[in-house]
Amino acid sequence: MNPRLVAGLAVALCLAGGAWFLWAVEQPADRTGDRQVRVVDVPEGASFRQVAALLEKERLLAGQWGFLLLGKLSGVDRGIPAGEYALHAGMKPKEILSEILSGHVVLHPVTIPEGYTVVQVAELLDRKGLADQAEFLRLVHDRDFIRTFDVGEEPLTSLEGYLFPNTYRFAKHTKAEAIISTLVEGLNEVLTPELRARAKEVGMTVHQVLTLASVIEKETGVEKEQELISAVFHNRLKRHIPLQSDPTVIYALASFDGNLKKRDFAVASPYNTYRVTGLPPGPIANPGAGAIKAALYPVPSSYLYFVSRNDGTHTFSSTLAEHNRAVEKYQRRPARRLS
């Protein structure tokens, strides 16, 4: 065969191949203007070929080969970051690849309510598909992992109380370690130098502040009452009177059906503040900013008791006689020191 003819054919084939490649990477799967976003979940460890097949299955690629060749020529075909990506069929293959490589994954909002325990936080994140519950709980009790955080003056056996309640945005496949780190960092941002200085001023460690704040958080859902609840507990601590807080008893129980029974108040636990004097050994939940500040700035008062009005608010008393009258009025049952 004529060498010139062979060379010409080779050039023609190269040009045709180049033209086809340019067409393939510039051609969206849909040219009708379809912009309906589809969230594609790229699994951990997926190969580039598997990603291409997934994109074709979702009708985001007209065909795999142009995308595969694009990845090969770009040198990115050996690894694709896992995550969820918001894509649409009107995107060109090169735009899809660029979006995936950019790491612009879908972020899922999750709100951790004030007063949630670490168990409730783990359940919530698991339910949202953002973290494995068992792994999350293992880590929040892993002493080696806990030591990686600068959270206070004393060694911890749990991060209960240190996972700050707030609204966060996490990507699917985010490691539990990273999620926990974000929650702890949220607390560190709230514990300003001013609040840490105040803790020293009132003779409390950060751990003690969070412990008291967690009890305050569980006692009332009314923010304006938190400083009053704090005052009651501060007054009791100063007088060496047991806090007698029901939420601490509930935390001490292996299981709770929603109804505290007489026998529950006799449970042998350092968290049972009906049996022990002073603060429990650690937080019983994760308090919000309001409860933390209330623990540090109680309202000056002589209150030693409070009882629920059954509408979410409480009546406060300075003497046992006053408290018993309030109990008779609002509870109509034998008086307990605190609701």
C-alpha cells in the first residue's frame, strides 16, 4: 500500500477519533434542557469504570466510553472521591467529571436538640444515614480518641456533655471521627475565654460547668427559667443539700419507660442525686449555650426548691413549707423537694 495513503488514513483516523472524543465530552446526555437534579451516590472505593456505569444508568451520560477516555487522559481514572453529587442530564461529561473531582458533595442538615444524650445523638445521626450508631457510641467512649481533644482540665471517660447542640451540615460518608470533632469544636467556640474565666471565678472546672448545665437543661425547657434553676442548685451545693434532680435518676437507670417509680429513687448510682450530695460525676446530656451560661450566672436568690406547674414552667420556693404548699397546689401528691 502506498505509504502516503497509509499516512493519510492514519491522520484521518486520528482526526476522526479526536473529533469523536471532543463530541463525546461536550455532548450532554439530554439536549432538551433537562435540568432536573439527580443525587448520585458514589460509594467508597468505587472504580472509575463503576462510576461511569452508574452515571450512564442514571441517564447522566449518553455513553460511558467518552467519559472513561476523558478520565484516562486526565489521569484521574484511578480514584474518585466518595460522596453524593447533585448532577443533571444537561451537564456535559467534562462538567460532570469536574463537579465530582471538585468535592462539591451534597450536605445534609441535621439539628441536634439541646439536652440530647450521646445515645440520642447517635440514634439521630444513624437515622439520617450520616453515621453508624455503634461506631459513634464506641468513639465517644474511647479514651484514646477523647484525649485528642482539648476540652478541659481533667481526663474524660465519655464525651457526654461535650457534643454541642446546633444545626450542622454533613456529607454522606463523613467519618464518625470528623462528625464528633465538629460537634466538640462547636462547644469550644461557645466556651469563650470570658466563660472559662467565669468558671474559675466561681470555683468550677469546665467539666463541672457542663455537668451542672446538663442538669439545668433537662430540668426545664423554658430558657428564662434556667438561671433560676441554676440558683436553686448553686444554693443547694453551697449548703451541701442533695440536688434531688429527677433527670439524674433517669440517667442512672438502665431503662426508663417514661414513669419514675418510688424504687427508682433508691437506685445505687453516683448519678442519683437523691442518694449522693454534690454534682453527678459528669454531664447527663449535652447542654446548649443558654444552660451553660445559666450554670455560670445564676440569679441571686434564696430559692432552694421548685415544682412543676404542669405547663412547662415552675414555681420556686425558699422554704420547705412554701414548697409543700406549691406541691399541694400543682401536684396534689406527697411532696418531693424538686420536680
